[in-house]
Amino acid sequence: MSESFQALESEAQDQTLPELLLDFDSRKKCRFRATDSEGHVVEAFLPRGTVLTHGTVLVSDANRRVRVVAKPEPLSEVRGTAEALLPVVYHLGNRHLPVQLEGSIVRYARDHVIDGMVRHLGFEPVPVDMPFQPIDGAYKHHHHHSHES
């Protein structure tokens, strides 16, 4: 039997909740269907633009709670100084690719074409398998505004 989940709670420390293991593509969808760690089907109906993060709790209409767990996925990792990484970040952004930034580390979804571009820029991408939590895009909270006077 499936339940409809609509409400969100902030990250929870309760490790006893059933887990919902989701990759980044699933965590950025406002509507999805998945199975939690207890075998229950979760049907999520979230506000448009919602991106679930590791630890977020979904609450069903029946007040059942599940904790989102970011699933490890194949990524490429590039390390360097912030200044040296600027061309890499520029070219990834120019292609509208989601990136995860952590100090002197840039991560993106593994892709042999993009890895080749990064090599051409003088870096050696390292394959890693880990949860992907890219930075929010500039238009995440974009609202349409009237330009009438």
C-alpha cells in the first residue's frame, strides 16, 4: 500500500525512522514514487522547485515519517586552489551542470566527455562514489515580476 507524502520537516537526528534512499535526480523531482527501507511505497507530492537534502524528513497525510538519505552515485572530483579551479567551474556552469563545491574540491556527475574537457583544462578528474549535493542554482527561488509601471 502506498501513502502520499506532502509535508517536509527540517533535518532530523532520529536515526530510527525508515529511510528513503534517493539519488540527486530523484531528490530534485517534486513528484516521485519510491520504496522505503521497510518496504512501504512512498508517493511524494512536493512544491515545485523542492530539492530534498540528506536528512530531510517527509511526513505523510497519516503522519508517517521517513528520512531522506542521499544515495552514493558516480561522480568526478577535481582538486585545486579556488583560483586555479575557476576555469573548471566556469565551463561546468556554462554547460548548466550541477556542481558540488567544498573548499578546494569540485564534484560533478561523472561523464567521460566532461572529464575530457576538465583534463584539457589541466586537471585530472578522480572518480568517486558518494552522495551528490550540488549547490542551489541561481534561479531556485525565481519569481516572475511584472515590468509594468
